[in-house]
Amino acid sequence: MPYRLILLSLTAVAIVAASASAPQWLGPAGARAEQWPAPPPPAKAKPKPRPRDDVEELTPGQIKRAQELDPPGASKEMPKAVKRPSKGGPPARQIACSGPFAADSGHIRLAQVFGSDNVAFTEVAGPKNSKLMASVLFPKDPQRRLEVLWRNNTSRTGVQVIAINGKSGWTAPRGLRLGMQLAAIEKINGKPFKISGFGPEGSSTTSWEDGAMLKLPGGCKIGLILTMDQRVPGEARSKFASAKELTSNDSEVRAVRPAVSEILIGY
């Protein structure tokens, strides 16, 4: 039983010492008392045995109450520590096509999740040196920077494109991140894919060839911008610049070491 009710019976012990009255030891007339042998000392009374005070007794009423505390079938073992399950959700700086990055999200939602001081509505670089308005997460931190463009700039609602670029450490769905090369991207997609020729702004994905990148939860789509290694000679650059479409598993394409320079997530 988890609780034990102990009743200790305490009984006072009375030790009665017999009071011995010494008789007058009288000798014959004229004899001194010390000539006679001393009277024997009075016998000491033996103490009565103390009742044991370590005996646990339970009254019938206490037994009944203790049984009521233990429901039938209850375990008598001490409870064991239980490991709390880890909280679900994507790790830090990983984009999922849901929550604050869902299609129906907005600037206010980003501010609620990441803090109003960490979200700014400002100009960002667009294609062909253009300027676009976007909500920027952590605009002063290059590694946490993230750009979100809206379908409705007036209300700043409806996600159009989420852009990972520069030195950002954000991770896209399926684990895509900046700096990845073709072989790693193919592994995520599950098969080779198609890209465009390398123009002034790099190459872009044109078809995932029904790979895993077309089957993202949340209904979002992903496009990549890839750039060649800066050490690639000019002749090779010119060759691939004039190409209309290239395949990711082409050995010549892989030889120029294209890497992801921008990730675009849209709806």
C-alpha cells in the first residue's frame, strides 16, 4: 500500500522498588552492634519487561481506508520516469509549405511567428536589375535572411514566391539548400532533371521529370537557379550559354560544377 498507517501502543512501565525497612539489630546486653554481622542488603526488584514499541498494528478502520487508496489492479511498483516525446515540426530555419509559409499566409503572420522587429517590408532585387517589394525576415542578418513576395502588396497577403539567396542558411523542402551540386539534387529528386542553358543570370530548372520535387506536401513548387564554378574557362561558358536545355546527369554539364545560387518556392 502506498500509505501505511502505524499505530504504536505505548504502555507506561511502573517500576516498583520495594522499600526495605532495616530491623534493629540488637545484640546481647553490653555488646556493641558492630560486633554483630551486618544485615544483608535488601534485594533489588527486577524491572518488568517493556512492551515492544516497534510492533506495527493497524486497526480495522485503517486497513479499510488503506485498501480504498489502492484501486483493484493498481501496480505496487514505483512510477518510472517517462521520456517526453520531442516536439514535432521542422527544425530551425527550414521552410515547410505550411504554417507561416503556407499559400494563405501574410506579413502579419510572419511578424507573429518571427517577431515584428525581425520582419521588414522593403525593396529587394528582382530579375534584370529590377526592384520588387517583399517582406524580409531578419534583413540585417545574411545567414537568416529570407524574402517573401506577395500576390497582393497592398494587404501583403498570399504567398507568391519565397526566395532563399545570398548567404542565407534557410533550407527548402526536401532538404534543398544553397551550394548544392547536381548529383546531390538528383539524389533528392530521385532521378535526373532538366535545366536551361547558362545565361548571364545562370541556369534554371525547367522540368523535374516527374521526380520527388513535384510531390511536395502543401502544394508548393520549387525552382532553382544554378551558376557555374567561377574557375570554368570562357570557352565552356560560351558553349553552355547557347544551349536551350541540358540534362543534370550529362558528364559535360557536371564538369562545369553548377551549384545552387538561389531557391525559389512558389504557389
